[in-house]
Amino acid sequence: MEAERLHGFCLVRKRWKEVQMGYGNSLIICAINPFRIAGREQSNDILEQLDEKHHYAFFEVPEIGFDSRLFALAKRAIKDGLTHDYNGEL
């Protein structure tokens, strides 16, 4: 995450063979989305300059892009860390 300049942490959960439960082996990523920190009220000066129909692009589009970037990072970390094929769910 540091190489990607993201703030957060990762951990891996691996279940014991003896315990049968739903999602066993997991990569858990906790990251701070910088696009969710500032609220709309903190952006009023900028939003006043935009047409109201473009306000969604100022908040939602960067948030969605961040999530996609985080998912791609998780997939790459799993692929780089495993030497065999795997099935996974997101």
C-alpha cells in the first residue's frame, strides 16, 4: 500500500483445517479513501462554480475510481503472492 501511496493496512486470515466456516482464507484491506474525508459543506466554494448537474462528478466519480484502484491492488497482491491458480470472491 505504501508503494501505491495509500494510507491503511492489510492482513491475511487463514482458517484452520479443523474449522469449517464460510470465507476461510481472506485478504482484508483497510484503506482511507481521501475523497470521502471532506464533506460537501467544506467544498461549497468549489461547488458554487460548477453547474449543479456536475456536482456528482466532483464526489462520486473519484470515490468510484478509488474503489476500483483498491480492488485492482488486491487482485495484484493475491496474484503475486500465490504460485497456483485460485478462486476468489470480491
